[in-house]
Amino acid sequence: MTPMAPRKRARYCCGLCGLPKKGHVCRFAGGPSSARQVQGREEAAPPMDPPSAGAKKEEVTIITALPNDVLGTIISALPIDEGARTHAISKGWKHLWRDYTPLNLDDRDLHKMAWTGDNLVDLISDILEAPREVRARRVSISTLCRHSGDRDRYPIFDRWFRSKVLDRLEDFHFSYQRVNNTEPLQAGETMPPLPPSALSFSSLRVASFGCCHFPENILASGGITFPHLVELTLSRITNSENTLHAMIAASPILVNLYLHRNYHFRRVHISSQTIVRFRMFVDPDGDVMEELLIVNTPSLEEVMLWDQGYCGPRIIRVLVAPKLHILGCLHSDMMSTVQHGKTILQAMVDSSLVSSLHNVKILKLVVHGLRLNHVIDVLRCFPCLQQLHINVSWVDSLFLSTILARFYILCIYPFLC
């Protein structure tokens, strides 16, 4: 007896939208699946006109059935060169790039395609001056120097940032490219000036400025505002800390603040009702930071100070931060005083304790000339500590076991300096 062929499993869901077939009217396709219900009975869809001779039927899928605005948003997540090539997918996609896709311009993507120097500048000018129905969403410029021979690109950058295409910009990154990027600045030298038009985007949500010098007159007059800004990064700028304070004051809903190797920040004061994460890396070639004062930050949860060495901050004061639970890296050689509320850690050794740091759950220490008693004195300030990341000049099993025996720490991550 010949074995029977296995029965093909019936499909109970629509192949286009995934909904159950019973009583279903699919809006993604025509033909029998588009039948509609009339007084409890199924009525067949009207007959479709037969295709003309030589006409090619275009398949309707979930992707092609999406609204043009949604497709444009998806395309905007691609690099600009790949997004521009989507017009070759089908005839229905030819108009999407120009009419429905928010511009996502990153000069690094164009740089990978061998667009460099003045050719790259001319290409970006053509892109920003071309007529578009949809405004730009993101712009990143980081591979261009201010000067190219005798040509000064500062007026060109200023003209770019005044383009109407950037009226509703949400994500903006600008940094000059230095010819000798690894060499420190000379005494009295400043970075190239930032065009004032770069600070005119009131719709920004994410902003990053690097290797530039902010215009002092605009910041002093208080003429800038970023009502929607949630993330700010300042990297290698040559202004004083007053520029930072003005940017914080102009951003009422700022959440993330990142400072990286800025040269002349000596006394930094952070005061914001909304900042949650603060991370800072002090430049080893810049001025020594004397003080970091964090006051009136009820939403602050994380403070990370990366690899400062001997450049400071020498004094850290966190006066009002009830939600702070991540703190690091406290460096034994970089500071003379660490204060959180009424708790003072003096030179990472003897502790004059008035209250403890009950909220801190994660702590990172960098300790040189290690003595076990010094570390224990510091850990007594953190009774609720769960994770300890410690950089030491040596790691001993007795050292780790002593800490685990005295404190209820869940995880210890030792690293050799």
C-alpha cells in the first residue's frame, strides 16, 4: 500500500497582515481577500480590470503598503548614500527620498566614499541648497578643517547653518578637524570660532560641539535657548566654565551632560533640576580643575569622572543629590577633598563622617600607595554599596577577602593600574 502524502497544513492567518482569515478583510491586497461583509454575508469584491499587455504586476507587501511618511522615517535612519539609492527599488519609491525623507547628513559617510576637502564642501553645499519637501533631522560635521590653503571655510559653515532645510533640526554635531590633532595647544592659543548660527537651532534634542571656541558675546547676552535639548556634549573647547554654565541655563530639560577634555574649566558648578547623568574627562594638557560643585540636582543619579590623573578636580562637592547611586572614579592622587552632603572624605584616608552615603550602590576607586585601612575608611561611608570597581597597584587575595568579610558588597571588580 502506497503511503499517503502528508496533508498540507491549512493557513488560518492572512499571509499579508497576519490577522485571522475568518471574517477578515485585508486592506493590503485586492482580489478575493478584499471581500467585505454586508449584512452578515460575504460579498465578493468588484472585478478588477485585466492588466494591459506587457504590464508588470507589482507585488503588494507590508513594507510597500506603509504610509510614505513612515517609509521616509525608516529611510532617514540609513547613511545618506544608501538612503539616496532607495529610489532604485521601484517606481513608487522614486519620490520618497526627496519628498518624505528627513535629511540625515553625516560627512563621515561621504568621507568613506572618497569625498574629501573642497569636493566634500561643495557636495554638502549642493545637498543643503537643493529643494526638499521635508526638513533635516540630523547633521554631523566633523572631518573638515577651517582653512584649506588660502580658503577660509568659516563663512561657508555659517551659510550652511542658516539654511532653511535645518529649521527643524533635532540632532546636531559639529567639530573642527585639527591638522595636528594630537599636539597640545600653545599658550594663549584658542580653537577656531564656532559660527553663531550653530547656536540658533531651538528644536535640538541632542547637541555636540567640539574643537571650537564659543562666541562670548552671544552667551553673555543670554540670546540662546534650547527648550527641547536633553543631551549636551562639550569636547575640547577653549572657553571658560562660564560657557558651560550658560549652556546649562539655556537647557531647561537637560538630562545627559558630557564634558570631554575641555581646556579652561577651573571651577565647574552644576545646577539643574533635570540632569540625570554627568560624565567628565579632564584634559591632562589643560588647566588644573580646582573645584567641581554639584548643587541643587534632585534628579542626578550618576557622576563619573574618568582618568583625571593629577589634573583634578581637587575638590568635589555634591551638596543636593538625593538620587545619586553611581559614583566614580575617586582618585587618591587627584583630590584633597570629596564632599557629599555633610559627608567629607579628606584625601581618601581619614574620614570625618557626619552622615553616610546611603543611596550610592556603585562605586569606583583608583588608589595608589594602597593601605587596606584607607580603603576600609572610605567604604564605611557607603553602607548600601553593591558593586565596587577598584583600580589598585596590586591585588591580594587577603585584601579582597577582608573587604568581602567586612562589607555586604555583592561584586568586586579589581583592576591593576
